[in-house]
Amino acid sequence: MAGRKKGALKDGRTVLFADEAGMYLLPMAVATWAPVGQTPILEETVSRDHLSMMAAITPSGKLYSLTLDHAFNGASVVGFLRQLLRQIPGKLTLLWDGATIHRSKEVHAFLSDPSEGAAQRLQLVSLPAYAPELNPTESVWSHLKRAELANITSHDLAELRPTVEKARERIRRQPKLLHSFFHPLDFY
């Protein structure tokens, strides 16, 4: 993989790592302060409702994301790829896991459609199976859930969405933090 990264940089490509995550109504409870003898109580709504997020991070500390009120499918992955191609000039190399939606017929059709021109600008590379430690976007999700959204409760998705988007923007405005997610990776 390090060879591909070096080749991508040599070609003047923007290298991105992408991943998806779900933001549920259940709070990510972490340690907190409370008066002695008074256990803090978080009221929660038990539901499978969630926001689906897809994000891509660059080694230079840029974050691109898309948030949906439903699960990602092939069409929404193509929507995210289109968004990246609109926002980032030049050629892109996107590294992501081998999720089924990444290999969907919609993604293949998008890449093979000459009118889209995606195949000339976008190179998709699958990370090895069962290796989340190779994807720094996993650290974005960890930081978002454990630091930015710790002990936050929401009653419904309408209340959760602005909370998640504000937290994501706080992260986006910290390129040094985003860049730090790459440090565990030896090849960067």
C-alpha cells in the first residue's frame, strides 16, 4: 500500500481515506463529574434510528463528509464520490474498506460512464480486510463519538442532526487534529 501512496503523490493526486459510520440516539456515556453521592443519570431514547455519515480525510488535515437520515447504499456512495470530485480539483486516490456498497453496481456504473469522467480522475483502492487500524477515518469517528458527542442525548434525529453537524465542524476546523489521526500509520 505504501507504494501506491507514493505513486499517487508522485502523480499529483490527492490521497483520501474514507469510511462510513452511524450516529445513534443512544448516548456515548463516558466519565463525568457529579456531586458526591449523586450518580448522574442520562435519559435516553432507545431506537434503531440513526444518522449515516460518510467521511474522507486527507493527510494534510482536510475533512469531507456527507450525512444522511438513512443507511448508505450504492446511489448515496456515488453521491459522496460526486461531492468529492466537485470539491477537490485534480486527480484523487480514495482508500476505503471492502464494504459491499463500495463495490455496488451503481459505483461501477458511475466509474464506467464516460460522460461522468470519474474514471479519469478517481482511483479507488481497497484497504485490506479486517484492518480498521489502517484507516485514519476510524479515528475521526472515535474522536467524534468519545470526545465531541460524549454524554450528549437527543430525543430524535431532528435534534441529533445539528448536534452531530456542529461537532463535525469543530473537528473540520482543526487540521492539526485531523493530521494527528495519521500518526499511528507508519507509512505517513
